[in-house]
Amino acid sequence: MSRTARLNHVSVPPIAQAARWAASYDGRHGPLVDCSQAVPNRPPPPELAERLARAGAEPAAARYGDILGDAALRAAYAAHVSQRYGTPVSPGQVAITSGCNQAFFAAMIALAGAGDAVILPTPWYFNHQMTLDMLGIEPRPLPLDAAGGFLPDPAALEALIDARTRAVVLVSPNNPTGAVYPDALLCEILALCARRGVTLVLDETYRDFLTAEERPHSLFGRADAEDHLVALYSFSKSYAIPGHRVGALIAGAALMADIEKVVDCIQICAPRPAQAALPWAIEALGDFRRASAAEIARRADAFRDAFSALPNWRIRQIGAYFAFVEHPFAGTPSESVAERLAREFGVVTLPGSFFGPGQDRFLRIAFANVEAPSIHEIARRLALVPARLEAFA
């Protein structure tokens, strides 16, 4: 397949599509409520904002940095992960990237090539699928369902692995469902990947919004991790700095050597002002991270409360930033439902179809974007949506 044909096969960026729907809303029900993109709805703490500004004014910030990230941030993040997970992680296992999407892109180029396959549980994160399509890698779906808590079954996963399979991608807490994968399940899947000679890529972008203090998993301490685990992270949500584009990747030495080649060709180094400010933030802003997690948990409670009055709109999974909601219009494409909600009711969500095959019954609502009053406003507007399918189709 030619480069042009391959890109033609890649879907339109979903957030941009939702923004076009929202642009035609006429305000008849009140201000737009945008729950399409997972983005913090408040600025970073003033102390961090000040440090970012000062770092940006430093002459060194305008120069290239180390390809795998500035040494201070790699060391600070390694120490943080070591403490959080109770397992030593060295700075040499850490790469700092321009956002978590770049970390994923680099990992996929390092792990697989055109004609290979990577297993993505569905519903999947659309940028993961788009990346694989761009690279000519087969995104092989592993169907999940609400009855199973949107958690993968290891036996079903193993049945999908063949000679072309290079990796399995998991997201926990999950985007789009919010499901959190238990440690025992993650350990079983890592062992399976090691046995079958593939790599587990675990995206933990939303891990700082877990309210529990215990470690999210024990994978870093397992012998299989060195050769069969890649762990991804984003500083964007945790520190409310998505525009600064800083992510991280943890991997073994062999893969890290290839990651360095990829990052050098994509961007050379991640943005340096944020790299300079984040070592302080990791240590100093623990209370901010915990307060953010507690606030998001309160918003999840508000979402459950608001939707309890909408019996035809079913929350099928909720957690971290997201609620995965079953809409009442069976047989109607979810894209049509999401488009009309945005254009006519000023409620911007993403359709389940953006997250892979078999998801047309659902909408993803990024409730963490908005405060409790807006969450109840969403429910008020959904109650106004015509109940008859033909009236809404």
C-alpha cells in the first residue's frame, strides 16, 4: 500500500470532528458542554506555572537536549516510579517524550513494522489504532464487553497471537471505558506475552487519578519486564500541562536503544522548559495530584447521581476521566447520535464507533472536563432528547 493510500485509510482525527459538530450549536439550551477530549479544566498550580515561565526564559531551554530526556527529569521520574511501585527503576530505563502519543508512536516503530500485527482490545484508544494504520501495522481487535467489566480474557487474547503478532496494548485506567485492570490480570498477561515472545505495552496515562494509594501493579518487579514490558505515562493530565507535551516511557535496555533512534528522527528531544520544571513538580506537587484525583472521584459520583434519573441512558463503565454510556437509540449509528447531541443540544461527546468495531451502542463522555453543575446540566439536556427513535434518527 502506498503512503497516500495508507493515510487515506486513517480516520479523521476524532476530536477535530467533534469540534466541527460543536461549532454549529446555536446555544438554544445554554452554553456548550464539551466532554469530547480528556483535558484538565483548570490551569497548573501557580508555582509550577512560574517555574515553567522561568525555565522558558533560560537560554538552555532554546537548545537541543538529550534525545531520551534531560537527566534530571529522567532521574526524578525513575525515583518516583520506584517509590510508587516499590520496585527499583533506573534512569536508564526511562525515556522522556513529547507527550504520551509520541511515546506510543516510538514504541510501535521500535517493536513492529508494516505487515506485523498488534493486538488492541476494543473499545480501543483511537490514536493507538490510527498510529498502527499509518505504519501499516494490523490493529488486531480483541473484543471486550460490559458484562466482563471491559477486561480482557487471557485465553481469548492468546488465541489472537500468531507469527505476525509483535505486541499487546493495554490502557489502565482505560480510555475510553475507565476500567482499571487488576494486578493479577496484568501479571498473567505479561507472563503470557513473555511465553509467546511478544511485548506488553501498558499505557498508564490516567494512573494518577486512582484514589487508592497502593501501587497500581507489580509488573516492574517481574523478571519478564526487562524484555517484554513497555510502560507509558503522560505528565499532561497529572500536572494540567497538556500544551507542554511531555510524556515518558519505561523499557528495557535493548528496546531503549531503538527508542532513542526513533525519537531522534521524530523530534530530537521533548520540549525543554517543562523538562526543567517537572523534577521539582514530581516531588512537590503530590498533594496537588491527590487533590485532583479526589476531585475527579467527586465528579464521577456526580455523574452517577445525575444519570440515575435517566433510566434509558446506562452507564456501562466509569472510572478515571471517562464514562462509557449506552445510549437508548438501538440501531442508530453512535456517530449520528453524538453529532445531533452536539449540534442540537450543545453536549459534545465522542461516539463509540470512534473506538473500534462493535461500539455503536456507546458514547464516551469525558466527565472530568467539567464540574458537577455541568454534569447535571448534561443529564438535564439528555432528558429533553426525543424518546422515539424515529424522532431522533
